[in-house]
Amino acid sequence: MTSSTTDRADAQRPVLGRDFSRLWWSAAVSSLGDGATIAAAPLLATRLTDDPRLIGAASVAFTAPFLLFGIPAGLLVDRVDIRAMMVRVDVGRAVLLAVLTAGILGGWGGLPLLYVCMFLLGVGEVLCRNAAQVLVPFITPQAGLSTANARIMAAQEAGTGFIGPLVGALMFGVATALPFGVDAATFLCSAVLISRIRRTRPVKRGPDGSGVLSEMLAGARWLFSHHLLRSLALVSCLINLAGSAMLAVLVVHSGKELGLGPFGYGVLLACQAVGAVLASRFAPALTERLGREGALVATAVLITTSETVLAAVPSVYAAGVALAIFACGTVTWNVVVVVLRQTLVPQHLLGRANSVYRLVAWGGLPVGAAAGGVVAAAVGTRAVFGAGAVVMAVVAMGLLVGARRRWITRAEPAPGTAQTQTQTQTEAETQTD
């Protein structure tokens, strides 16, 4: 590559700024601790019970807040200082994990405490994930949204799916409470990093002068009137349903079908993260090459393939490859649809519309986790993966029909429309310190 080519590539690479770097580091640090908890929580459940339904209930407890508090969380995000809220939530999650750590060390950390802690951690996850996605467009240029979201997802997947689970599984073998205590410390670090972000979205209390219920319904009305985002939310629900069922019973599958111990289970989760990190690195370029419609079809095919391999091939190596493929698909999907929401939804409705989208999309998580535990208890874990493959094959065919109709391209606002002008003005305003 010539020096002129390198200069042109550097000039085209978006500059995301120090505030984004702080947000990225907070995501990276807290995700490392989350990965340890993700590996340790089901392992703790398996020490307390051998019932797949009770083990899967930990996943249900963590994902239920996505369904219960999605819309109120969006209203809160649209009303408050996002940065201050994220700091308070991270501190609260640190305290919560400290209580769980103390319970395990004191001998009173049974399944009820685990379920309560996972539920409250899920509440914090709903708030912070929504807030972070709303914050990104205010601290990064619009041209860098794909890159910014991909980098955050890479940090999250590397922490929650690769380094964190490996470290968490090792720490769990040393001391059962250790991974939960480490996660508490990472949330405190995240809170410090977020508190140093200088720019944030202006606080607008009661944006349309109406009541709380009317404000919540405004986001729902806007989203459900938008054919593309409404359809993507429903498809995301099906993807999450299949994926959540798979992950909820993975710890049972790894032990009974694959003969893996705690560390082997951590390595299996790490395989998932390898695919996720690769996807987050190349997803923007892949999307540009295939188009967003083509990229979404490819993600559904990848997820279908991964579920099929898990169902048909009872091999440790095949399972590792399948999980890497699954993560490639889900991360690529997220890179495409998150940017679509950030660019298509009006800024003053972004938190509420985002929360309604997540209410629909993440509603499949607790349903899938519960269904996975029931099916695994009745007919085995491989039946869970087979059912997921069937669901995802149907999704892939539906997305192919949408791609042929260019449904994303047709939904984008034309240059010069009021929405485009508003976005340009918002971007210009957020570039000043």
C-alpha cells in the first residue's frame, strides 16, 4: 500500500473522540466482569440443583426485566441526564453483587438470592444499554456511528464472551464467590469512567408537555407506525427466543452431552466471543459490500447453521465452531439494526422508541430461556437446538423476501427531508465542547 493510499484511508477513518473512548472503556471493563458472572451464575445454579428448569430460571430472572421495564426505562432515559443515571446504576449493580458475594461466603447465598440478584442486574442492564445507545449519537459524528457501535459491541463481546467467561470459570474453581466480587469492582470502575464523559444529551423534562402515559405511548405509536423498524423488532424477538433457549441450556448440554467441566464450559463460551469480535471488526465492511438487506439475510443463515450443527453433531469442536458462527450472526445483525434506529428515529423520541423496540425484541429472551429449560427437561438439549434451527430457517426466508423488495433502502429518508436536516443540525451541535 502506498503512502498516499494510507493517508486517504486515515482521512476516511472517523475520529470518535475522547468521550467515546471513555464510554468504550466503561463497556470493556464492565463487560469483563459481566462475562465472569455469565459463566459463574449457571455454574452456581448447577451446584445448588440439577433440575434444568431451575438452572434456566436464572436466565429467566436476568432477562425478565427486558420485558417488564422496557418502556418505563425508555421514558426515564428521555427525561434524565443519561450520564448521571448510568453512573448511579453502575454503583447500584456493584452494591448488589457485593451482597451476592457476601451471601455465598456466609453460606446463605442460595437460589432465591441468585434469582433476585440476576433480576435486579437485568433491570440495570435494561437502563444502561438503552442509555448507552441513545448517548452514542450525541458523542460521535453520524458518519462514525457504524464504527462506534461495532467497537462497543466488540468490547462487550470480548469481555462477556471471551476473557470474562474464561477468567470467571477459573475463579469459580478457586472460590465460588470470587467472580461475583470481581464483577462488583468492574462496575465501580465503569461508573468512574462514565462520570468523566463531558458531553451528553441535553435534559428535556416532559418533552411534549403531556403526561407520563402519553409520553410512553408516543414512542410506541411512532415505532409501530414505522413498517421497517416494527418488522425488525418482531424478527429480533424470534432471533432472541431461539438464542436465549440455546444459551439457557448450554451449561447442561456441555456437561451431559459433551462431558465438559466448569473450565471447559468457559472455553465453549469463549468460542462464541471469537466469532463476535471478528464480526464486530468486519461487519461495517461486510454491510457495505452486501448491503444492509443482504447482511441481515446472511446473519439469519449463520444463526440457522449454528443451531443445526449444535443439534446434529455432539462434538466439543463442532459446538465451539457453532457458537462462533452464532456470535458472528448476532453481532452483524446488531451493527445493522442499531445504526438504523439511531438514524431513523427522531432524537427526542429515541429513548422511548428504542425501549419499545427492545420490549418487543428482548421479550423473546425470558420466553426462550423458560421454554429451553422445559424442553431440555422433557426431551433433551439437542431438541432445543433443533427447534431453534427451524425458527431461524423461517426467519431467513422472510428476510430474503424483504431483501428482494429493498425494504431498508425504501425506508430511508431522502436527502433534504426534515428528518435529515434535524439529524445534521444535531450532529453539528454535539461536536462543540
